[in-house]
Amino acid sequence: MILLWLIAVLLAGGVFAWLAARTNPLLCRWISLAAISLDFVLVLSLAVRNFKASGIEVSVTGPSNWFEQVDWSWIPQFGIHFHLAMDGLSLLLVLLTMFLGIASVLASWTEITTGVGFFHFNLLWILAGITGVFLALDLFLFYFAWELMLVPMYFLIAIWGHERRVYAAVKFFLFTQLSGLLMLIAILALYFAHYRGTGVYTFEYADLLHTTLDPHTAMWIMLGFFIAFAVKLPMVPFHTWLADAHTEAPTAGSIILAGLLLKTGAYGLIRFVVPLFPGAAREFAPIAMTLAVAGILYGAILAFGQTDLKRLVAYTSISHLGFVLLGVFAANSLALQGALMTMICHGISTGALFIVVGAMQQRMHTRQMDAMGGLWATIPRLSGAALFFALASLGLPGLGDFIGEFLVLAGTYQVNVAMAAVAAIGVLTATFYALRFVQRAFQGPNSHEWRLPDLVVREGLPLGVMMALLLWLGLYPQPVFRLFAQAVNQFPAIWR
């Protein structure tokens, strides 16, 4: 039942926060923070329960190697179950979801002043949808959770966003909704293909894993899933919604977009595309890896050319998530471990950068680097945090982002030396946009004579925890790898 509670607490917390805001907006914020914190403690208890005394060795119990699961018949005549399950992969991503959810509430504490209750309602329901995506093992339930994420995020951008918020929200919704419909068609095609082969209607993940498909059919169904996940990732050329959505979203929306919604696309590739269609995915791998390398370079080059800080950070996501796509289709466990580490560390470091940029915009009412310079003299703590997370984003050794990208490159090198060499150029390019950001915004003379308040405890606390996490993941990543190894062992043998 604990998996059900993870979702129910968020849904109920959103409703209570909305109702409480009618009398006290501050109470609304505390209810939201309490609901997400309770879920974080629940997930942390699951993580502790599934580690042995050494703290790094996983103890897997229960059927099918799932740590926890709940499976109820929902609509039996159509083979639909309410089936939630958690393994090492989903455990790590749900932990990331709750942590960034807490950071989102804290970051929006003073930024959101209108419609506070409805804002937190949408925020918590987005987190509930994301949690459902990471836990659902019935494909109908997975699609339901996938769609649940979209409408609240649309409202977050369209109501509390910046100047061109409606345009950005509509663009985000159209891209993700149309790709989601394509995935629904693919799910139904797999559903009927399984019935033709077995005489059983089912959306169950474990049953669909054994569906017999001819190569042509498998390729077309796989592409339906792949495009839906590639749009959310986002992969070039389906990336154009991302920069606008990030730029116009409030700080909490940007944190959730970069740290969590993009990860649902990567999760879909790992959980569904590779295991359900191993042959088709292996055949498609050269194309996917080429697109991944193109995204790595393209995102880095565009990030270097930006003067708007939010657009700069948004384009870095295209580059970093290119490493995830490359790692998934490099087809070995080393690259998959790197892809997972990149997902986690990108969520932390990019989420932190959006907190920093949001704090700067709230103080300066601008995101343009041309209006900045010399800020270190007036906001040294905020400037130091920006430097730390910029170094994490460029892949500085000793921090978690370096581990992820290095393992992806090492795994890719075993498969395709040329791809690994070109992708490595993306790591070098990251140095230019990260240092340009720090130099133009924080170094040099304070020619605009800014006098700004520095970080407060509410802002500094999540940033400090994020720094500690990136250092821990960079210096001692073995617990994460050991936990993820159990999930990798369920993949088809040709991908290990």
C-alpha cells in the first residue's frame, strides 16, 4: 500500500492546499511542503529497507524482483490492472521527484503571490502524475499518469509564467499531447498484437514483454513509443518547445520541467522501448545514437549563444539529455549506468541552476546577462552557488555529472569509437557556455551598480543539499550503481 500512498498523499495534499489558501496562503505552502516531505520520508524508508547493513548492497524481495508492488484488477474485461511496482530504477527517480518537489515549493515561496492555492494544487498533481509514470506497470495506467502531468504543467506556465507564457504553454501542450496520442496508438497496437498471439487482452508489462512480433510490426510500434519519449526528452529535432517553456515558466515549473518531466522520457526509453522491443531497438540504435550526438553538440552550441539565462540553462538540458539517449542505445550496462547517473545529476544540477536564475530574476527583474556583471561583490553566496553548479554542469571531475557522462562515453567507445569521440566534443563545448555564464554575470566590475540581497536560508538550504549530493555522487557513486544493477539485470541479454 505504500506505493498507493505516495500518489494519494500528493493528490490529497493538492486539494487541501487549494482549500486552505482561501483563508491563509501561508498555510497552503506549509501543507504542500508537508505532503511532499511525507512522501520523501516514505520513499527514503523504502530505500533503507532494501539495503543491507553495509548500506550499499541491495536486498531484493518479492515476486519478479520488485521491491514493492500493488496489483489490483481495475477493468478486467479489458485486461486493465491498477499495478504499481518499484525497483531500483523507479526508486531512485521517485526519490529525485520528491526532493525536487520540496525544492520547488521552497523556491516559489515568495515568487507566487496570486492564485497561491491553485498553484500548489497544480504543483502537487504534477508530482503525482510523475510518480505514477515511474511506478505504473500497466500500460493503460502508465498512459493515464503520463497525461495527468500535462494539464497541471500547462496551467503553471500559462497562469504564472512570464511575458509570452500562453504561447509557450500552448506549444508545450501541443507537442506533448500529440506525441502522447502517438504513444497511445502504439500501446493499443501492442495490446491487439498480444491478443492475436495469445488470445488474452492485457496491458500488463510482464505479459507484453513476451509478445511475439514480426520485425516490421515491432519497428513501427517501437517508433510510436520512441517518438513520444523523444519529444519529452527532448531529442533534436523535437526539442523546440523546451526553451520557450523553460523561459516563460515560473521557477518551480522550470525545476520540474528540467529535473523531472524530461526524465520521464528517458525513463520510458529504459523501461519500455528497450525491453519491449529489443530487436527493433537494436536495429534502430545507430540512428538514435546519431540523433543523440547531434543533440549533444547542437544544445551546447545554442547554449553558448544565449544571453537570456533561462534559455541558456534550457539548451544545456538538450545537450545533457543527449548523453542519456546515447547511453541507452549504446547497448551495454556501463553506458546504461552512465545514463542513469546523468539523469539524476542533471536533475539536481540543472534544478539548482534554475533556482539560482529564479532568485536573480526575482531580485533584478531581468534574465539578460548584458544587464549583469560584477554581481559577486554584492551577492557572493548566490554567485558562489552559481559557480558550483556551472562547474557541475560542465562535468567537473569529482562531481556527479562527470561520472555519468564519462561512463556514457566509455560505454559508447566499446560500441562506436567515432560516436564517442564526437560526443566528447560536447563535453568540451560545455566548458565554454558554463564559464561564459559565470564570467559575464558575476565577474568584472559592477558597472550597473547593483545592490542586492544575498541568499536567505530558505533558498540556501536546498542549494546546500544539492551541492552535497553532487559531491557524494561524484566521489562515491557505488550505492546508486548497485541499486540500479538489479533493474539492469531484467533487461534482455543482448543489451547487457
